[in-house]
Amino acid sequence: MPAETALKLTPPPTDEAVRATLDVLNELLDPMLATHVGIRLWDGTRWPDDTPRRTTIALQHEGSLRAMFVPMSEMTMSEAYLRDDYDIEGSIQDVFDFLLSLGVSMGPLQKAKTALGVMRLPRGEKRTVGRAPARLTGKRHSPDRDRQAVAYHYNMPNEFYGLWLDSSMAYSCAYFEREEDDIEAAQRQKYDHICRKLRLKPGQRLLDIGCGWGGLVLHAARHWGVDATGITLGEGQVALAQERIAASGLGDRCRVLLRDYRELEEGEPYDALVSVGMCEHVGEANLPAYFGGAFRLLKAGGAFLNHGITLGLRQNTGRGPSFVDAYVFPDGELLPLPVFLRAAEGAGWDIRDVENLREHYARTLRHWVGRLEERHEQAVGLVDESSYRAWRLYMASSAFGFDIGRIKLYQTLLVKPDDKGRTALPLTRADWYAGS
């Protein structure tokens, strides 16, 4: 339990509270769906029975169920987990599959009846969330506010991310060529997949917009012989990237700078551009400037690989801030793919290839969650318990979103035609896979 969690002592729970909670669980949940998930009450009582299950939702006090469902929303359930009204022992992914089955099986009348039952439950202990939600100021997606958003997400030690990312610190979707690939192999394959799509050649100049800890910059310089520059708003990322570049002996042909994409000057144009996991934070209103600025930075005939998460066209973003917006990635803006493509074409880009890697991102996230869970004690030594839970929940819920197609991960290859509309691209993509 986080040290900063404030608890008010309450009398021991009564049998009436246990019975009332079990009544609501029997209304809310179908025991036939509890294949892998069971529930344990604060006094040790188990639902639906005493059979051991792979995953247990542990209700920590007699008001846990009410804290999870009043009012009934994603934010309510998320904050209840952050403040330890309940815990998840075992596979957090099982819980999302369980809740999906529940949502499909319940009709509106049953949901209304269950809601009334939850309202009659005791309030139990009053707990507070240890991790404070983001409080950003200024115009949304302005340079200053974007810096605040990045600082909020990355205000934890680099060592925390290093516990569960691969050795290159790639914080984006990996590329799995085989079922048995581990996260190290899959992230190297992601770097090469991008470099092949860009058709990089030794001596070319590459710009990575939103480069994180510089993993792709170092990989492209070392293995593809390019001169690579990365930019990011993360001060801790720049410091660690510069250390790694110095240690690699590649400082003469790769670098990472603390820079906003809107601050780049149009000097000698680059041969290729890449942006991995950054466009989700640009904002719809700024997409013309984002794609237009990138267009001006590139040589005619050059390629831009834009890699980012999108929202399915049929998905509703909901009202108010989401859990991820409040506690993980403030001001993130997931948009349908056609919104990005329209803005790119409007800036002059020729759209040449679109690849959906959502299954790869689901697999990536499951690797991250597993590695984070294995290092729980180390993680809470670097951050608090509430922040550990926030990252565990956000990554597991994102994996679930990719699994069911609620969110997607697209790599879009854009090319800048010359003044006569020519791109000088090969007729096929065969060279991307030659020798891979």
C-alpha cells in the first residue's frame, strides 16, 4: 500500500456487509464466466466458490465494491485500483477479458438493478490516490503545455522505465517476426523494419521526431550508416541518450536534442524522416503544421515514416478526461486514421503504404506488463505504489484495446514528390523484405 495513502480507521466489517456484497456480486456477475477470475472479500470469503483461480480480485474493505462502481465509470474503477480499494493478484489481462464477457452478458434492466444494489452497500474506508492527476495550464497543445505534459509522464527516474523496457529503451510498438521472439529481438526488428521502409543508405541524414531515449537514432547510425538526429521534449531522455551516444563512439554521426518539432529550422533538408509514437500528442488542430513542417524539412523524393496509435472509426471517445489522460498521458489525442491521412495529403505528401500493427502492440504491452510485475518491488523503490499501479493498468488496458480493435497502430509511409510529381520509388516493396 502506498505510504502516502490516508486511511481512516473503521470498525471491523459485519456479516451484513459480507452478505450484501455477495448479493451484489451474484446480481452483477455470472459464475459461469468466472473461469480464470475469482473474487476474495476482505474477510477471506471467496466468490463464486473456493476453487483456486489464476487471477483474484481482492476487495480490501467492506466499501470496496461501492468504491469501484459509484459512480459507474472507467475513471471510478481506475481510481479505486490506484488507491487500493481493490487489488489484482495474478494476470491483470484476465480481468479485462472477464469484464468484456460481463458487459456482453448483462442487459439494461440487470444493470439498473445491480446499480441500485451497489448504492446500498456501505461506504467503508476513505482512501486517497497517491499519484496526483495532471494539472496542465495554458492552451492545449501549445509548446509550453506540451512540455508540461511530457514532464508529467516522464517525471520518474529513467531507471523505472529501464526495469521493463528492452535494453535500447524503446517505448513503442515492437515488431514480432516469430511467436517466440522476446522483447529485445522484437524491438531490434522494429528498428530494421522502419529503416527498410525508409530505404536508408549509408551517408544519408535522418531526423527522428520524438526520439525518446534515442534507441532508433543509435540503431540507424550503427547498423545503417546514416547520420541521425533525434529530438524530444524529455529532459531525462536527452541526458541518457547523450550518455549512450558518447559510450557508443558514434557521437560524430548521431545526436539527440531537446527540441520541439515546431522549433526546427529549415536548413539543409534531410534524406528521411521518422516519427514513432509522437503524433498521438500533436492534436488534430496542429496536424497541418506537423505534416507541413515535416514536408519542408525533407528532400524531394524522400520518405517520412509516421508510426502512431489511432482510434477506430466506430469508437466513442466518451465524455470528460479518461484515466490515461488524467494519470498517464495528459493531452493525448487519439484520432481515426483518415484524419491523419487527410492532413498528410493536405500538406503535399504522397501516401504510399499503410500497415496496421495492432496485434504487435498488444503483444509488446503484454511483455512490458509481465516485466513490470516481475519487478514490482524494484519499481516501488523507484516510484510509489500508486504510480506502479497506474502504469500496470494503463499498459494492460491498452493491450486489451489493441486485442479487440478498439485502438490501432499504423505505420504510414509518406513520400515527398518532386515538382513534377515524381517519387523515384521502386515499383514494388520487394526490397523491404530481401534478406530479412
